[in-house]
Amino acid sequence: MTTSTPPTGSPDRSRWTVVAIFAVLAAATQLIWLNYAPVTTTAAAHFGVPESAIGWLANVNPLLYVFLAIPAGLLLDRWFKAGIAAGALLTAAGAALRLVDDSYEWALTGQIVAAIGQPLVLNAIPGVARHYLAVKDRASGIAISSAGTFAGMVAAFVLGAVLPGTGQLTTFVGIGTWIACAATVAMLIALWQPSPAVARKPVRQRVPIRATFADPLIRQLCLVVFVPFGIFNAISTFAQALLDPAGVPSNVASVMLLLTMVIGAIACVVIPPLTARHRVEGQTLVAGLVVTSAGCLLLAVTPSVFAGFLGLTLIGLALMPALPIILELLERHTGQAEGTATGLVWSAGNVGGMLVPAIVGLFVDTPVTAFLICAGVALLGIPLLRGLGAPVMAVKS
């Protein structure tokens, strides 16, 4: 596995319109994924199924991502535009299938189809920057696309708060469907236009998965990404339940989580380009884990409304920029295997996103222990970053 040199196919000018459309498409994948999460109780009553069944409407995404991330990456490395197009069409088709019939079965079918398309979209974040942005703009492009994913999460929870009633569930799902379909049409039109980078770029050759995973930086990033994904999913899943014994109302906890995602999305746009410019990715990730651990300790020691707002804000500010920082490193480092490398990292992240919440969920009745586990996981991630400095400095701009 070799590091990438300044590509001969680098665009002379950045096509920000394509990046903006892609960011909306990335947001749509997350909106579809979480469509039912903010209205679990309402959706369960609407479909006449247990709340645990509604949980599976969201759980199919990380589960399938673990298995599909690497095949999706291989497809993108071989047929980049076709891969994105397929991901966009599957996202829109899955969203639309949920409206075929007002039943749980069709809702689940649609979520599964959309979940199959999600890796083809999200694995393409570094590739879109490489194909459509000049080298100097790629860190910002990856940051914007990554922030789009969090914006989709924010949209899901905002819509869930605005349209909470059982009779409004179809409208709620319909809005997500229209956004997904509009983003897909716009993306297909953008892909139809020739890519300025591809026209002058050598034909891609297959890079074996073994060779990609043998790269020290990629292996290390796979270990590192396990931590932020795991903590973020654990906090976002159980924050309401963990803060309830401290007298924090569920609606206030929902506002806290929404604020966390908004601040995190803003941080995703601002922080990663700065770290890339100054080549301080490792230090920034370490600082993020330290701040995250401090936020979790605050919630464990003095749970309250004030501590909830402060602790969760710190976690969002410190934790969420980790994804675009890691993806920018991959784009700079991997060259022709960027899709496969991104798939490996996303797959590792989703394993963390399932395992850490599963452990924290065992202690949902003892909030102090649950928050301390999150703090401990953040601290355990720091040794994984100790050797990151040398590989990062070896990455060519």
C-alpha cells in the first residue's frame, strides 16, 4: 500500500455544487435511517407492534453496514460514479417503499433497502472530495459532507418533535422520502456531468483488501474510530434514560441531544480543515478524547440539567469532528483504494457503535457506572493514538 502523491487528475477548480448536493444526499441517508427513532412510542402504536420492533427499523442500518461496508468500498474503487448512483437510488427506493402500504412490514422492507444503499453513499465521502475538489479544498469538502450526515440526524429529531402524533407519522415519513428522492435526482444529474479529475486520471487498478488492511495507518484508524462511534451511539441512545434519575425531563434531554448534534455538526465543518492545515490530526483526536472523557465524568459525578447541557455539549464538540478528520487522512493517504479503506474504517466504527451501547445498556439503571464506562472507553482510545503522529507526517499532501 503506497501513500498518494498529488494526483495528476486533480481538478484545477473545485466544484462545490457537487459537494453540496452530495452532502444533502448523505443527510438523507441519515434522515431515513433515523426516521422512526424519535417517535418510537408513536410508531409502535401506529403499527400495533412492540417498541422493540420499531427499534429494528433503525438497527438494520449499523448491522448491515458492518457486512456491506467493504463490498461497497470495493465497488466504489472500481466504478465510483456507478456506485454513488446505486447508493442514491437504493436510498430513494427504500424511502419510497415505506409509503407503498401503511404497515410495519413495508416500513421494515424500505429501511432494509435504504440500509443497503447507505454504505455506497457514505463510503464515497473521501472520493467525492478527490474527484471534484482541488487538493487545497479537500479537507473542507470532507468536513462538509461529514457534517451533512449529522445534519440529517438533526433533521430527523427536529421533524420528530414537530410531527409527533400518530396521525402525522405518514407525513413525517413522507418528508424524509421527498428529501431523499430530490437529493437522488440532483446527484444523478451531477454525476452525469464529466468529473474534472477523472478525465486526466489513470485507470484504477484493483487493490487487494489484504494490502489495504496491511497499511499501518489504516489498521490504526480502524482501531481509533471504534471509540468515537461507540461513545456517540451510547450517549445518543441512553442519555435520556441515564439523566432521568437526576430529575432531567425527557423533553429537556431531547433538547440537549439536539443541541449536541447541532454543535457537533458545526464543529465538523470548522475543526477538521484547521487540523489538516496545521497537520495536528493526532493531537486533535487526543484532545477530543480527553474532553469527551471529562464530559462523561461530569455527567457521572454531578448529573443535573446544567451538567447535562454542558457535558453533552462538550462531548458533541470534541467527539463528532473525529470522523471527518479520519476520513481526510484516508483520502490523503490511500489513493486508489480510498473506497475500500473507508469501508474498513466505517465497518470498524459501526462495530464500536453496536458494542459500546450494548455494554452501556447493561448499566442503564446505574447511570454513574454507565457514564464512567463511556469516560473509560474514551481514555482507552488515547493509547491507540500514540503512534499516529509518525504515519500522519508520512502522508503526502
